[in-house]
Amino acid sequence: MDLSKVIESSDGRFFTCEFTKKDGSIRTLNGRLGVEKYLKGGECTLDREKFVIVYDIQAKGYRAVNRETILSVKIDGVKFCKGE
């Protein structure tokens, strides 16, 4: 299952995503897609094929999550895990 597709189909709902960071540590992020309130202009130069851009509710900032390192996604009380 492609967990990035689960995130993209969240339709603005909150979700929890667990992924492996670039340094190898595992991080849990509570976030949401579609948040535009805190954008400061400019253009995103990240590869959208490789990353999902998520607004992190706790850190109050945007985060780029590598699609290949997503371990699990929980949305509406349903948890989806890699390899299911």
C-alpha cells in the first residue's frame, strides 16, 4: 500500500504519520494537508514526486516527508502500515 496516497486522500483532515528521518531516527508527526495560512510566498523547489509537504500542527511549520520512508499513517482512527 502506498501510504503517501492515504495522506493525499485525507481531504484536509488531521492525521498522524510515522516516518524515518534522513538521519535514520523515527519521527511521529501530527499534521494536515492544505494549510496555506502560514505561507510566506516563493515557490517550493522540492520534488513533489519524492516528498509530501505536510503542515506539522505541533511544530507549527511545514515539513517535507519522504514518500519512501513513511512507516504508518493513522487517520479517522484507522491505522495503515507499510507492507499491508
